[in-house]
Amino acid sequence: KAGVTQTPRYLIKTRGQQVTLSCSPISGHRSVSWYQQTPGQGLQFLFEYFSETQRNKGNFPGRFSGRQFSNSRSEMNVSTLELGDSALYLCASSFGTAGNTIYFGEGSWLTVV
Amino acid sequence: DAKTTQPTSMDCAEGRAANLPCNHSTISGNEYVYWYRQIHSQGPQYIIHGLKNNETNEMASLIITEDRKSSTLILPHATLRDTAVYYCIVRVAGGAQKLVFGQGTRLTINP
């Protein structure tokens, strides 16, 4: 059974640009959530989507956005990139119901120069 | 979600049992204890979770105290590949698919 797949794995962007990251959840999973990991702040929750609707949102500026498609695949977008956005961005998926397990992808490494 | 407290780092000899403690004194009755680990900044890997009873799977055992205020993750025969950061997370048993990560315990398995 395929795991959570994230693309691209590595990318470099310039300040001011925007970036879109993609996530394909485990088959059958309807919930997709996103996390940012930096050395200074650790792993932080960005947002969660379930059935194409944002269900939870972390404490991040509006430059960070996401969406989910009808096939449960998800994308997150960061606009007007800042140097501090350099991080590992992790996608996780689950069935989306109480008590079920959340599984993570390998992440997308974003470097902003 | 309840806050957890873990030691910053631990060492264990290869082949011995690694016992990782976690305090979650403010845990509520409907909150699960989850353990994940992260190796070399890969994605966190799910290990095990439990509510009240002790749990065991092919990777580890989870011992939860009767008052549920603390727990211990046990890796029965640690190998070098178990070197990682281990996160203990308390998560409410509701619809929110959100994990609140602390700093975790950096476990080093020594040959």
C-alpha cells in the first residue's frame, strides 16, 4: 500500500516568489494536514483539510494557504516567500475520524534564497 | 490538547531495551497518547498509541500508568537504526487531525 507522497522533494526559490507543494494521501484517506518544520520552531501545524474543506488552521500568516481536491489530493501554497519560510514541509493523511492514526510523507525541503 | 514533557536526550546500548518516559499530567479522559519518531529529518514515523491499556505492536510497547499521567515507550531490543528523535503526543479523540509536537527526546543507540 503506497504511503503519503509529496512532490517535489527539494526545491529552491527566491525571496518574493511563490511556491506550490503537492501531497497525495494514502488511498482511502480523506483528511490531509500540513506541517512546517524548522530548526528554531520545530514541527508546527499549518492546516487540515477534510472533504475539500479546511477544518483546522494553525497560527500562520495568510501567505500560507492550501486546498484539497475531490480525490483528496492536496496542495499548499506559500506566496511572497521570505527567507524564514525555508523549512521542511510535511504532509500527513488519515481517515479523518476519531482516534485514527495520522501518517506522514517524507516532506518537501524548501530553501528560500 | 494536553502538554507533554520528555527528557531532551537519552542514550542506550545496542541490544538493550530503550525506555523513553513521557509525562502528561494534564491529560483528559478522552485523550490518546501517541508516539512518533523522526530519523534524519525524514517524515515522522508512527510507532504506537494507546488510551488506557498497555499496547504492544511489532515496533514497541507502550505502558500507560493507571492514573494516565505518564507513559513509557519501550523498544525491546534497540538497534542503531532506532537512533532518532521520539515524540510523545497527547491527542484528543475527536475529529481534529492535528498533532502538537514538543521537542521530543533525542535517543542515541550506541554500539
